[in-house]
Amino acid sequence: MTVASRAILIVEDEPQLRRMLRTLLELENFRVVEAENAERGLAAARSHKPDLLIVDLGLPDRDGTELIQEVRAWSRVPIIVLSARTDEANKVGALEAGADDYITKPFGARELRARLQVALRHATSSAAAGSALRIGDWHIDLKARSARAGDGRELHLTPTEYRLLEVLAQHIGLVVTHRALLTQVWGPGSAQQTQYLRVYMKQLRGKLEPDPARPRWLLTDTGVGYRLALRD
Amino acid sequence: MTVASRAILIVEDEPQLRRMLRTLLELENFRVVEAENAERGLAAARSHKPDLLIVDLGLPDRDGTELIQEVRAWSRVPIIVLSARTDEANKVGALEAGADDYITKPFGARELRARLQVALRHATSSAAAGSALRIGDWHIDLKARSARAGDGRELHLTPTEYRLLEVLAQHIGLVVTHRALLTQVWGPGSAQQTQYLRVYMKQLRGKLEPDPARPRWLLTDTGVGYRLALRD
DNA sequence: CGGTATCTTTACGACATTTTAATGCCGTGC
DNA sequence: GCACGGCATTAAAATGTCGTAAAGATACCG
């Protein structure tokens, strides 16, 4: 299984904005939980233990800042505030209550995405584990470039093997075309060299798959590309 | 909520804004270092090792985003970007390069203060710098620059050997790239001199490893860098 | 000034990784 | 059944990187 898909809780009363956020986040491969007021948001934060919260300040039942304080009483989960209010007092209040970032509406999708990455980067860097992958017995940390099994065995991957796995992991569960893999791993000029892929996929399977002849994680989509399977 | 005076580096070309920031930060009990362009900013970041960087994107000599990338090659110090540019591409570029926050001018003093606190909060929560190290029989105190074995034997390391070990220890368990090691140990102009690393790693292994030909602590990641293994 | 420790530079063999090439396999369509 | 395209597999060649030793340069200290 892979931990790549992380959960995000959206606390926002406007259904329209909520839907937009969900679409946006799901495109980025996050799991999404929604809550339409502070009360339910708090409950959802407790029960779902999401990896990040997106909170609107203007909620119908309580002020978003209060919600942040309550969550901070027991969790350090990253919190990003969305708000139409541009006045400084609100920003400062939310940030001092424990929010990690404050984005004013209207905002662009790319900015939100970038700020999400920053917030998650902080969370994972302090928890030591980077982007963790599990393939068979192997626990792979792409950022730390380390791979070990539960029993302590270590596995060595070469730079190209890491890059290839990284690209596949970025689109986990989805097919990545030959062309995309080649340009991202070997550079823009290498789009024709599909033999590289065969050689390296074989290498990776030999190292990672329990039975390399019957791949369970590194799958071939004939005529299209390769795909890293998503499993439990 | 004043913390033991921490240093902040301001990289900003407008003298007026620089003065304003200095005043503001000194009121908050920070020590302030200034640089008026990217080149000097990079040098100051290396020599002063500030606890946080405030960087303007519109610098006279180079783009601020480049500066961020260069600093990120060897350091995780929090970086806050100040910019008059409100367009999304700039924000996203800076954040993806490794900035932790992005504030658009004009901004209020209280907002800056709140965002500073957030950035520093992240840094301290993930800080875990112990200066004691154990490699094989050797107990090494990086701060005191001493190394002893259990039975009292002493080991002498040269200044460069200590610095190299220090950098590796700061990222214990993780690969440190050639570039990062060279810029931190030999200075920013030495990023190409990978032969230094080979020579000094051999020295260190000869002194620290029980069997220098089969390193157990000072490991090579061919084509990437070196890493100090994390054991027991 | 001479001696010692440290740092820099060079060269080459050993080793790791990437690239190239050749062969066999399997399914599809003719 | 046969030819073909796409993929898997293998091994060897080519390239790149590392470890090693040793000599030259520089700084340091009495």
C-alpha cells in the first residue's frame, strides 16, 4: 500500500467553494473530507485525523479562529486559513491561534497547491519520514533515498532507479506514458528510447517485486506505459 | 513571547524598506543582518547562519527565486519572501523553490510579525541537533571537538574533518549531496571540487571505521553524495 | 628558520552505473 | 500457422564515479 494519498479536511460553509476545493484536491490525489461548520469540523478533525485542515474563517456557528485554537489544544496538524477578509486583525488572530498560513480569496489554484505543499513539507520534515512508499516488504523513502524491509534489510537503488520510481509514485495508481517517463527521467531529448524503460523496469522489478516474473506493483500497460499499483 | 535573540537576514535592495524592517525586527528583539543584493545575501546566509531569511524577489543582480534555490541546496532555514508582485506565477515559483511564506507589499507590521512567529515555530519544532555522536567505538562531541573510545583512547580529527562530520551529522540518516557538503565545508565556490570529498571521506573512514574498506557508518551514494548511517 | 600538521592536487586502478545490442517470448491479426 | 510489434531478458560495452596513494603547497608553531 502507499501512504501517498493524504487526507485533507475542508471546513467551509459555502457549498460551491467546497465543491471547487474538493475537485482541485482530488486532482492532486488527496482524499477529501468536508464539514460545513465549526462544530462538525472539530468532530471530523478528531475522528478522521486528516493530514491537513483548510478552514474558512467566516463560519455560521463559530469563528474559525476558535476552531483553530481548539484543534491546536491537541494536534499540530497543519492548518491553512481561507478568508475573504483582508484586514490585518483577522490574519494575525488566525496565525497567532496556530494557523500555518492564511490565503485571501480570491486565490488561484496553483497558489493553493503550492501553499499546501509547503505546509505538508513542514509536517513531514519534522516527522522525519518523507514521501513514504510501501512496495511488498519494502519501505521506501524517496526523499531520503532509502529502502529497507521490516526486518532491517537494506536495499540499494541507483539514481536512475530512484528517479523512475519517483515519477511513477507521483502519479500512483495511474498510467504514466512512455513519453512522460522518458522525458522526466532521461530528459526532453529521450522520448524515443523506450528500451531504457524496459531495462530499468526489469531492474526495479528484480529488486522490489517478491516475484519479479509476476509483477504486483510495477505494472505494464501495453502500448501506453507503466503504472505503480495502489494496494493495501 | 520573546525568544533568546535570534538572527534574521534581510535581503532587500531598497534602503528605506530595509531600515523599516530592521527597526521592526529589533523591536521584537531579533538580531538583524542586512544584504542589498542576492550575491551578498548568499554570502551572509553562509557566514552568519541566521535563523530566518527575509528575501525580496526583485533584487538588482539576480532573481530572488535563484537565491532561494541556492540556499536550499544546503540549508532548511525558514525563508519568507517579500514582494510587490502579486501575480501567481511568482508566488508559486518562490514557494516551489523552497520558500516557506510569501507576503505581498504593502503589508502590516503585525502580519509580518505573526508570519515570522509561524515560520520560527516550524523551525524549532523540527530542530533536533544533538552534538553527541557515536560511531563504532568512538564517542564524538562535535561542539567540544573531541573524540574518545570507551577505553580512554583519544582520536584526533583535523578541523576540516570535524566540519565534514558535522554536516553529515546534521542530516543523519539522509543523503547529503556533494554540492551541499562542498558549499558548507569548503565554501560556495567549491561546488565542483568533488575530489576533496573523496580524499576526506577516506581520511575519516580510516580514522573512524573499524574496517575502512567496508564502511558501516560513512556510506557512499554513488552519483549523489554521502550519508552518515543511523544505527542502534 | 625549520619542522610539523594540514590542506590541495594529481593520477590511476577498481568499481558502479548507464547505455547499447542481441535474443527470446507472447499475443494479435492476417 | 506465420509474420509482426511490443515487451522481457540477458549480457557485454561504454561511461562515469569512487577509492587510494602519494607528492606538492600552504599554514602554523616554536
